[in-house]
Amino acid sequence: LKASMEDVQQTYIMIKPDGVQRGLVGEIISRFEHKGFTLKGLKLFQCPTELAEEHYRDLKSKSFFPKLVKYITSGPVVCMAWEGPGIVAAARKLIGATNPLQAEPGTIRGDLAIQVGRNVVHGSDSQENGQREVALWFKDGELCEWTQEITPWLR
Ligand code: RTP
């Protein structure tokens, strides 16, 4: 699918506990804000074990699953719903490869992390998961409708 301004999507972005502990919240939010995407939901949240397990249910069989759940529940995370054209793939690009040592410089993980088990941020990997994860982490009424004055060169 070619990227187009009409292809408006939602994605779930989460700053993981290491990102919060290291004081990277502002920096990470800025990357998405500066790109021009629209923030629809935002909260600091202590994730319960059951929710972490549900979020990462596709990884249940992996050897690192228990460690992953422990990591995600080890301290507050910042939950975000973002909207914009082609945002699911674009956000994954901004975030960079899962292993921060393989992530390109200029990406969030490429610039800010060195360990796969401490890779500071999550982004939905498909449109379907974007919808699923936004619904999983946010309750009704926690998302906002608003329009942004977008400068003509971003249209
Ligand atoms: P995320 O879901 O967090 O955005 O990450 P991803 O799609 O880039 O990577 P995925 O394969 O879905 O893995 C989810 C998270 O599990 C941790 N992980 N640890 N070998 C390991 O120890 C290992 N592999 C993956 C990472 O925190 C990864 O982001």
C-alpha cells in the first residue's frame, strides 16, 4: 500500500518502564508530535500482569515471555493512541528495529537504547493490532476528538 494522506490509521505507542525511568518521555512524545501525527489518548499507567500478558499474547510461547511481562509491569508506562496517515508503518520506522543495536541512528531505539530487553518503546505492528491495542489500553471516554491546525506544507 502506497503511503497516502487519505489512509488515516490509529496506532498504540507505549513508552516502556525504562523510558519513563530514564526521563525520555518528553523526547519520545516529541518525535511523534514533530512528525505531525495527532495525539488522541495519553496516560501514565501501572500495567497489571494480566494486561501485559494479553497485550503480548502472541509471544506467549517465547522463552523471554515471563521476563517481558516482568519488565513491562516493573514500573509505570506511558500509554498513547496516535492517529495519522500511514501511521502504523511510519511509527515503526520512527521507533526502529526491535534490537536497538540494529536500529538505525535517527530512530528512537537507534538513538536511545542498547538492549532488546530494554528497548524503551512499543508500537503496534499492524493496523489490526493498532485498533486492538488502543481498545485494550484505553477505556471509553479516554480518547479525545480534536483537530489540529496543520501547516499547509504538511497537508
Ligand atoms: P514491541 O512489540 O514492543 O513494539 O516490539 P517489536 O514488535 O519490535 O518486537 P516483538 O518481537 O513483538 O517483541 C516484543 C518485545 O519483546 C522484547 N523482546 N525480548 N530476545 C529477547 O530477549 C527479546 N525479544 C523481544 C522486546 O522488548 C520487544 O520489544
